Amino acid sequence: MQADENPLRLKKQLCFPIYLCSKEIIRRYAPLLKELDLTHTQYIVMMYFWEKKQSNVRDLGRALLLDPSTLTPLLRRLEAKGYITRVESKLDRRNLDIAITDKGARLEEKALSVPEVMQRCIDLPEDEAKVLYNLVNKALNNIKRNEIQ
């Protein structure tokens, strides 16, 4: 087998440019989110609550593909900052109900410039950005559907 035919070469791997792109995007978010006192994962959780206003840990984890061991400390930190509240669910004592606070809702206003700055950083025309978004979501859905045994 010639070197160019080897399937283990980085240039043959879809995962490699996706990994690099993700790493660089998250790195570019860092200074923007530092001004908001949020990590990237906290920002994603806050975007969820800016949209949904309230949820529970189970639904949040499903929506963001995060397990409880990741969510618990993250939610504690967001609660300590005053952005969310967590209370034991009245329907299921094993679950927590989470709601955004007024302070958390006000943070959305401060975050409105983040997508625009990141769009300029990524610098793709709107139609190409939509195609990329759709392809990445299609790949993600395929991955979720086709679990490796």
C-alpha cells in the first residue's frame, strides 16, 4: 500500500479537520466569553435557557448531549453566579427543575454580539454557513443513529 492510500493518514480523516476547526472556534470564543464570565459549555447551557427559560436536568442533558456528571458541577457554578435556580422536581424527586433567573436573562443582552463576532471570524458567506450547519447536523444525527457496537 502506498502512503497516500493508507486510510490512517490525517488528510484522509474527516475527523481531523472537524477536530481542528472545533478547537479553533472554541479558542476564539474564549476571550468573548471571558467578558461574560462563562466557559464555552456554560455559554451553550445559557443559550439553551435563554430559549427555553426552564427545563430539567434530564431534558437539558438530552438536548446538549451532556451527562449528569458534566452537568452537575456546571449547573452549580451557574447557580452560584445567580444565572439559574435549581430545585428538586415535584414530579420526580430524582430530577432537578432548572429555571433562568432575571440576572441570567439579562446576560443574554450582553451576549448578543458574540454570534456576530464569531461569524466574522469564521468568515463564510451566509449560504455556505447554512450548508455547513446542515451537513454537520446531518453527520451528527447519523452518528447518533449509528452507534458503534
